[in-house]
Amino acid sequence: MDEIQIASILKSSELFPIPQGVKLSYGTAGFRGDAKLLESTVYRVGILSALRSLKLGSATVGLMITASHNKVSDNGIKVSDPSGFMLSQEWEPFADQIANASSPEELVSLIRKFMEKEEIAIGENNKGAEVWLGRDTRPSGESLLRAGEIGVGSILGSVAIDIGILTTPQLHWMVRAKNKGLKATENDYFENLSTSFRCLIDLIPSSGNDKLEISKLLVDGANGVGGQKIEELRGSLSNLDVEIRNTGRDGGVLNEGVGADFVQKEKVLPVGFGFKDVGMRCASLDGDADRLVYFYIPSDSSEKVELLDGDKILSLFALFIKEQLNALEDDEERKQSRLGVVQTAYANGASTDYLKHLGLDVVFAKTGVKHLHEKAAEFDIGIYFEANGHGTILFSESFLSWLVSKQKDLTAKGQGGSEEHKAVSRLMAVSNLINQAVGDALSGVLLVEVILQHLGWSIEKWNELYKDLPSRQIKVEVPDRTAVVTTSEETEALRPMGIQDAINSEIKKYSRGRAFIRPSGTEDVVRVYAEASTQEDADSLANSVAQLVKSFLGSS
Ligand code: G16
């Protein structure tokens, strides 16, 4: 690193002193916290993004300013690698180090060492870095984005491009498309969604069409960016009647009493939904539209919410994909394609039983899509979903190439109208529709909707795939959540010493009891999950485990 480069970092970092007494940590999905404390962090992640781009031959990297499901006064940063996936976990320790560097000199020294280790060069022989920056609708987003731009710009020769207000998955999709040499604007994203959705609609069997009922879908936009983007997309979609509520334009507050996290955790209706909506199919997005859950109010109740969470979306997707694979009649090898699903400890036990009953490989990963994504990528078709509604379907490159040649083959043989050709075409359309970079509520909604139309199913029928075991989640505020350390699958607590034995004694008291605790990586809380054979038991188990957390860690 030469003197001019050093001077550039020293000068710009003077603008963003780090807040005193705050320890920043990369977390489940990047840095997150009170927006007022984050300018220096975003600036420094801007530098990191530029270095990441240089490391990967000046490929475009994405930087998203969002705190997703958190309250509106929080903000955060997610980084998209050039592949469109989350930032490589190998770079997280460097992110932690620079975010906490106490002076501009220490920052420069850490960057210099890291560049040497990673053999990153800045200079005339290299093309500069390119970073695309997006933000959600939070009021703090604009100034934080400027801090990110200055961070990127402090690495000489780098270009920072402000893409504007986007959903997180849109930015990941655009970054991936750009680096693959494909059309990568927001319009291209919308066009890709509407074209592949149309293709799947056209492939609905005529028997399915007879049963087809295109009833209205109600969408809760969490008062965030997702509802606004569905409004933009709606015009180019046929066969879908959508009413969007909680767009944030009517004075509602982001994620306050609305959104996928609220509906899934509290199991209550979001603001703006009520008795008038009994029996309607409803979907809820989170603040940056990377999560999706469905729900409805059963006709025998005006208050109860029937939740169809990420597990149920995963099950619907798995069923549909399996049906298509089964139609690949004359190719035994590909009929055996490895279809696998990835869940976390939060997955409802009944969903795991159902997926295994379907004959699928079910594997478990730690919370955080970065962990699930890695495991899903090991299959020909890997479906991953967290119960909170974050997930997608990954198709391997080799499987996609096989699909392309199979489709050509069948067409050449005059079998263009065969069931097998249709199944191949459906799989190709799903791979285009569903975001291959990260979980995406917009593409998720479209895939759920077209599968329901394909099967001729109502939301109640979909809900009958299996019956969830009653469960409860609680957040416990403690003085130091990092005092909880868990095993790699997060099902057992290793620290504080003795807490797991105490939790086990509680679990034993309940039929089908299961419970675990883990520190959140996005909020300053310890999360408690419990399930049991009745709702009363699940609530009681969750409450007693929460009490244990308080007695071992203290309340804050
Ligand atoms: C992020 C991650 C998810 C994770 C969630 C909650 O979601 O992307 O994978 O499930 O945080 O994490 P934790 O329990 O550690 O707080 P989002 O939608 O908030 O970005």
C-alpha cells in the first residue's frame, strides 16, 4: 500500500470516528444495531467491499444498508459477494477487526496486513474495485449509504454506484447477474420474475386449470420496501390478484406490529388485517423482503391465525419439485438427482417428519442463511428454509446444463408436448423464478402462488400437509448475551455451565418436549424456542426456560 493510498484512508477515516464503548460484531447477517452508532462501521465495510472486489478481479460486490426485521431506529449492513451469496465467512474476522479499530492508524495497519496476506494489490495494473450500494426505506439509510460510498472511494481507483432503494434480494440478484454478464437492472429483475412466472402458469396442466381458483392474495408489506416493489411488479403479472397493505405510505412504522418476523414469532395478525379477511390467503414480508410467511384466519375464528411458515413453504416447494423429478421417466440417472432440504433447529418437528416421509435427505445447519446456503449447494437441487421464512431453492450448474440439453433432446425427438418435456420446462422456469442468490420474498410469493394454482389447492389444503407441533419463541434481554455458547447445531448450550442440565430437566416434564436457547446475532437478546404436544405445554416450557436464562445470566 503506497503513501497516497495510506493518506486517502487516514483522511477519510477522520470523518467517521468510532463510537466509544461499543463492541461491534459481524453477527448472523452482518453488522446491525442502533443506526446512530453505525456510520463508522458502514464506512469501514465500504473499504472491505472494495478490497473484496479487488481480490476477485474487480468483480462487482454489493453493499446493502438494512436492518431487515429489526426496529426502524436500527440499521445494518449486508455484503453480497460477486456470486450474489453472502460475504465469504473467511472475511468475517477481518470485518470484525476493522469495525473495532480504535484509530485511523490502527485501521490502516490492519488493512495493510490483510492486503499482504490476501495478496491484494491496488495500482495502475489493476482495474479498480466496483461496489453497488442499495438501501431499504429506513430514514437513516441515505446518510449511511454515503458513509459506505466514502469507504469504497477511499480505496484508490474504486467506483461506488448508488442503486437506490431496493429489497436485499434484488441487490444480490443484480450483483450476481452483473458478474455473470447478464442484464442486471431492476427492470431486468422484474422482467425475469414475470416471464418465468408466466411460463409456469402456461405449464399448469389443464386438469389443474379446471380447479383453478385465482382468489385474491393479501400482502402485508411490513411498511417497508417489499410492498412497494410488489406494487411495481404487479402490473406485469397476469393470473395473480394482489392487494397490498402496510406499504409504509399510510403512516405505518416499519416492522411495528407488522411483517413476517412479527407474524411468525407472535402468531397474531399484523396491523391492517382483521375479521373482514376470514378465509383469505395472506402473505407477510419482512422489512427488506428476504423473508416470507403465509397465514389465514380460519372461518371458525376471528382472532386465531393459522401460520404457514418457512417450513411449510419448504414442504410445498419440495413436493412440487419432487413431482417434476418423478416425471423424468426415461432417465434413471437424473430421476435419482439428489434433492435435499436444509433446516435449522427452529424447524418444527412435524415438518422434519413430513419431509423425511417424502423420502428426502434432510440436513441441519446453524441459524443464518449463510450456513444453510452452503449445505444446500451440495445437492443437485437444494431447498433451504428457516422457519422464519428465509429460504430459496438452489440448482447446481451441472443439473441446469442437463436440463437444457434434455429439453433440446426431447424437442428434437418431437416430444415437445410430453409430460417429461413439461416437467423439464417447469424445473427450468423455477430455477429462473426463484432467486439463486438469497431468499427472496417476491420470488417466493410467485412460486407459492403458481404451485397452489398448479395443484388447484386452497391455503387450507396446503396447511393440511402436516400439523405443526405447538411451539413458542421468546426473547430474553440479558446483560451479556455472548455468555450463551451453544453446540454447532445450536440445540444445546455449552455455557453458562449447568444451564443445559437445567433445561433438560424442564424438557423431561412435557410430552414431545423440545427446547433450546441461543444468542441472537441480529438483536441484543437470547432467543428461547420450545415445542410440545399442546400449546399450553409449549408456552409453559418456553417460560420456564426463559426463567432459567434470567437466573443464570441476570435480567437487563
Ligand atoms: C437474519 C438472517 C437469518 C436469521 C435471522 C435471525 O435475517 O439472515 O438467517 O434467521 O437474521 O437471526 P438471529 O436469530 O441470530 O437474530 P434478517 O431477515 O433479519 O436479515
